[in-house]
Amino acid sequence: MPAPSITITSEFSGSVVAKGATDDLSAQLLKHAGFKQIDDWHGRRHRLPTTMPLADQVAIATHAVEMLRAARYDVDLPPSLDTARMNPPVSVLGPYTAGAELLQITDAIRAAKTGSGLQNAVDHLIHPEHGALERVREALEAAGAQVTDLDGEAYGLADRFDFAAEFVSAAQSELVDSEEELRQVGTASESRAESRMRYSALSDQRGAALAPSPAAAKAKVPSAPGTETAPSNAAVHPSRISGPRR
């Protein structure tokens, strides 16, 4: 059964109301966030006081939505009550948003645990059409062309941008068709480790199979001093001693 849809709105009276939380779990989450439950002939709903400051209403509503969505509820929240929309995140590099996005790619590369995960992260850099390297190459070429358009005498500076674009293109050519190799990173060492484990297990099994049985080991124990030994079946012939001839 799908989870109910919950709507949180701000009324003309200034109160914030949550409707649709008909089950106990969603009601508990709203009350935990700070809403007050009301049950009357309109049904169950949750409300924040009209006297509560707007900043507190926004903070409580946003927190309630986070908990409800984490519990897989479908929640509708207007932008006026969403702190994420009211205060968009500030880039860690200020106006250099492209650099900030590249930092995220770098973090994803460092966090990769498998060759496939590494390939997915690196693909944002080296994809031949949509990767970051292709965008950088295009931007450098555009910068060189723009320099020429603005000042025909600044050909030296335009050439430097063109050379830089060629260097990026050379870097792209070095990484062509590397996707499959990236996906295979680490798999060979894992296969060798598995082979060593299987070999060790087989060696242990072989050693156990070749181990002498307790009865055989007991039969090979030498007799203690003073104990009688079983007579040998081999016949012992007395030695012949030649006497003097008469």
C-alpha cells in the first residue's frame, strides 16, 4: 500500500498546516518536528501556531519534510516554507561554480570503491562529447577566437589559447577507449586473491585427506621398554661352526 501524500501549506491566517498525515507514523514525525495534532470534524491535521515567528515555521516545516521524505512519504512543500529554496547553497569557491563542480567530481573519484564506480566518476571528465575536458577545450578555443575578434594585433595571445586547447585535445586522445580498462581496475587482483584462497583451501583438504588415521598412527608407535614384542615369523637358522677335522 503506497504511503499517503502529505501537503504542508501556509494559510492566510499565518498558520502552517499539514494535511494528509492519516497514519500514525507520519503523525508522530510531524509532532516530533513541532506540529500540534488536531482531530475534529475536519479530520486529522497538524498545525503550527500563528504566533510563531516565520523563521521558526520555515525551519520546522523543512525539518518535518526531511523526516517524512526519509520515511518514503510524498510531501508537497511550497517554496515559501523551504529553506533550501529560500537560501540556495553557496558555492565553496564563490563565483567559480565550474571549479566547484570539478571538485565534486574529484571527490567522487577519490571515493570510488570499484573499477566501475571509478569509470562512472571519470566519465564526467573524459566523455568525448559531454565531458569537462571537451568543455574546457571549447572554451579555450573560443577565448582565442574572441581575442582575435577584439584585437587583430594580439595574435600572440590568441595563439597561446589555441596551443592550450591543443594540449587539452592531446590529453583527450591519450584517454580514448579507457572506459573498459577503468572498469577492470582491481578485478585482476581480486581474482588472484580468490585463486590463492581456493588453492589454500584445496591444500588444507589435501592435507586432511593424506593425514594418517588414528589407528594407523597408533600402530606405528614404538613399544615401551620392558614390553614384549611379537615373535617374528622369519625363521632363524643357527649358524654353523666348523669343528676341527679328525
